[in-house]
Amino acid sequence: MNALNASQAILPALERTRDFLFDRFHWLTFLKLTLVAVLTEGVAVRLRYSFGSASSAAAAAPPAATASSFSASAFLSHWLWLIGLIILLGLPLAVYLLYLLTRLRFAFFHCLTHKTHQIRPAWALYGEQSMRLFELMLAVWAVLAVVAGVTLYPIVMRYLSITSFSGPAGPMDYTAIFAFVVSAYFTIFMLYCVIWLVDTLIHDFLLPHMALENLGPVRAWEHVQALLMEEPRAFATYLAERFALPIVGFMAISIAAAIISAIVSGIMSPFVASMEASVRSGSATGALVAALVLLPLAVLAVAFAICVSLCLGGPLSIWIRNFALLFYGGRYQLLGDLLTPAPAAAPRVPPPSDMLDPFHPRKN
């Protein structure tokens, strides 16, 4: 296929996403594919309902904290054991989820490149490649966790130090707080950019070589590095648009989700308010009826929120992946051949002379 720059790959990615999702459309297949896309790309939107009355939504104000309760030593002495317990229990689960996510990325890559909706057969094809990438991801995320810990530790300690002197017993230094907020946001943003860049290089460029050629991470990176050196400006432009376009798309679907939430809340609020009135009336029968009605309603609200999240975030996630595939497919021939297979050879048409009647005399 022809090499496309980042801007030229946007519209073909939209067309490919439309064909992938809506060709032979089926609701269960659509929800399955969008769920896989949201899990692999991490793009989702959440609906927020406000059914209850304003009085029930108001919460009691927490008690005022003293300076000693926010000190660094008090924080560590009270909560360090809990942080350690969460890490100890959550680390095995996080490692297992990382393996599942890595294998799911290979399966979804196969579905998009081969235009198939079958996840299970694709899941079984890339066991060896998934394990190689999983081992690489473990090492990469371990290094990134150390970098994040070293980077964020001074910020946390500084935050605890500032809050310990900005309570009711101490004055607030607004200049120091403003400087801290600016430096903290800048540091966190730079850390996010580093993590995003590493994950994008692995997911967008390294994974296709490992999937299609069964290469190890080192050999695959050599191929990626060679392509990066050939067109550094094109890849830099791609990375810039790859960073910005999902943010713009997420803002758009967030606005759509807010509109849907407002409509649903406006429709359901009077009904929920009447049920709340039945509960507050003190009647046992009214409370029982309200509970029987509100419980299924809550389940339906959660199901509806998940469905809307998939319907909005799923197509955006698939478009992001198609955008990456089309850009890199123009530079990686094996991937480009899968995305735009060569047209079938036309049947041979005999020349007109062979179609003549053998007994018909030919003109000189």
C-alpha cells in the first residue's frame, strides 16, 4: 500500500472503522468488538446520573483536619501498611491482567487486519508472541514504576508538608502553593507523556513485527528503529497527531455522554422522586414497592451506562487502532499487504483471432 502521512490516514481509518463495525451489523457482535476495543485502547466514557433530590445529595462536611493529621510522618505511620497490603495483594492480579491485555491486543490486531469478528480463534493464534511481549511489558512497566515512584515521591512529601502548615493553625503561603501546583502538574504531565510514548511505540510499531514475523522484541525493535531513522519527520508528526486526536475525540464523546445523561436524568428524576417520597412516608408497603421498583431500575441504569460507554468509546478506540495500522502499514510491507490485499488477477481473455470460426477464411 502507499505510504500515508498522519493526516492522510485519518479519513481512511474512519472508513475502515465504519466497514468493520457496520458491515453485516449485529448488536451483540458490535458490543463485543467495542468492549475489546475499549479494553485494549483504554478509551471509555462514564455516564453520571443525578436522580435524587438535592437534599439527599448534600453530604455532611468532614471534620476539620488538624496540622498533625496531615504531616508526612503521621501519613506514613498510619497508611504505609495499607499501601503495602494493597500492593502485595494487587500485584499478582495486575500481572495477570497485563498478560490478558497483551494477548487481547494480539487478537484484536488479527481481527482488524484480517477483517474478522471472531475473537476466540484469533486469541489462540498468538500464544508465543503474546508471551514474548508480556515479558517485555513486565520489564518495561517495572522500570516505569520505579521512575514514577522516584518522580512522585518528592511531590507527595511536598504536598503533605504544605497541607500541614495550611490548616486552621497555620498561615497559607499562596505563592508556595501556586508554585507547587504548577511544578506538580508539569511533572505529572511529563511522566504521562513518557509512559504514553513507550506504550505507543510498543503497541503501534513493535507488535505488528512480532505478530506477523514471530520476531523477538530485540529483532522487532531493530526493524522499527530502521524505519524511524528513514522518516523521522513523518513519525514525529504521527506521534503528535496520535497524541492529540484521541484527546479531541474523547472530549467529543464526553459532551455526547453529558447530553445523554442530562436527558435520562430529566426523564427519570420525577419518577425516582416519587419513589423517594413513598419511602419517606413511613408506609411499609410503599417502601417495599419503591425498593422493588428502584432496584431493577438501578440495574437497568448501570447496563444502559455501560452500553452507551461502549457505543461511544468503542468506535473511537477502533478508529485509533486503524489510524495506527494504516500509517505504519505504508512503511511495513507485510502489514500493508494485509490491509490492502492485491487485487485478484483478471481472467485471461483470448485474442479476437482465436474466437474466429476455423472454417472462416481470414483476411490478409
